[in-house]
Amino acid sequence: MTAAGPPVTVRTVAELRAALQERRRTHGGRVGLVPTMGALHAGHLALVERARATCDHVVASVFVNPKQFDRPDDLECYPRDESGDARALGRAGCDMLYAPPQDAMYPAGFATSVRVGGVTDALEGTHRPGHFEGVATVVTKLLLQALPDVAFFGEKDYQQLLTIRRLAADLDIPVAIEGVPTVREADGLALSSRNANLTVQQRRIAPALAETLRATARRLTEDGAPADALLAEGRAALLRSGFDSVDYIALCDAASLAPLDAADRPARLLAAAWLGPTRLIDNVAV
């Protein structure tokens, strides 16, 4: 089925399940789920469009999950625009918007969390304690609430994508997890809701993150120099370009995120760096 106009909005687990059950009963077909925290941009909508192209029914969730924020100020200033998100979702082909209030996701007495080991131990896991536990918990709930055939996540949050694939496999949740390539601005900057927080000057600097990753990836495959040296040069290049600090720039196995000394197998180059109070992340395949 193809969405026409704004999506139907549901706010409780019971409403979500009843609406999806009715769609499956009357029309059959596959359900695609696109979990988001709202403040939607073209990167989110690419997930919806991919779901629309491969599934019969598309549901997107909008829920700003407090459990995955490691800084209260980051949660407080996270942009929220449900009506604008609903309009954008309708234009992209979304059938249903699931927008639960916080007490529907975390009712009184809620005391369970999901922790994924291994793939979450480094990178974002080191710099944002508790973040992936919050992500894993809310995504597990969303997958079980909607029981979609496929759920779609962006490769921009590559460590998150691998974390969700791990939890779905480990917990035997019957859903395929599909990664969708990162959507970028014309100058290479990966789309992110946090880009709106950049000043004009910071926005000019921000594309250096993708440029540095691409340049480092080329050198890793062409020069044969030790990875440690090239990663150190990449860090220095980011600081010279105007970034205030660099949390990490790392070469990792594409499947496990184990650190690598050389690009001798499928790999990912990942980085996180700060422009003022705004933290940007990005990654490229090697």
C-alpha cells in the first residue's frame, strides 16, 4: 500500500499492534519499521523511502529516548517537531506514525535494560557511557512492539547498526535489520539533526570530518603505511581544520569493530569530533 497524505498517528502499544494487525489481516504483505527520534531530515526520509520501496506497510516511530543521552543538556536541547515530522513522513510514503509518550515506553516501575557486549565496548561506548544500553533497550522494545518484517537504520550510526543486528540475532527477534547508506550534503557533511546547532563558521569547518576520513581511507589502501601513523595524521588534520577536539579516529573490522592495524580485510574508518558544544560522528568503508 502507498501512503496518501499524513500518516495515521498512534500513541500506545495496544493501538500500534491493533493497527498493524488490521493491515496484515486485510492486505497481507511485509511491514517495515523506521525507528527515529524525530527532527527528521533527508537521511531519515531515505530510510522511509527504502522501506516504502521494499515493504507493503511502513511505520515510523518518533520517540526522544531519554535513556540514550549521556548529557542532560543534550537531551534538553534535542529538537522536537512532531507535526513537521508527520508531514515529512507522509510525503516520503509512511503509512503510520508511532509517537508514544514517555510513560508508554517507560511506565512506572520500569526496571529492565538490554546490554550488548563486544561491539559496544569501544568508540561511542567509551565516550558515551550508558548510551548503547539506552539504544538497545528502546530498540528492543520497538521491535517487539511492532514485530516488523524489516527494520531500517542508517549506516551513519554504524556502531549502532551493528549493535542492533547483534541484539536481534542474540534475542531471536524475528526481524531483518537493514542498513541504509549515509545521506550527505553536497559538501560531504553527513546529515544529522545536530547539524542545526552549528554556527555559520562551524558549518564551514564541519565537512573536514568526511574529507579527512575519505583521505585517510585512501591512504590506508594505497600507501601501505602503518595504520597508527595514518590515524594520528588524520587526528592532526581535523584539529588543523578547526575542530576543537577529537574523541577518536579508528580503523575497525567491518563486522566486529575490533581494532585493526592494517586495512587487510573489510573495514570501517570511524571518527567523532567536537565543534564547540556539538559532537559530530561519521564513518566510511575501507
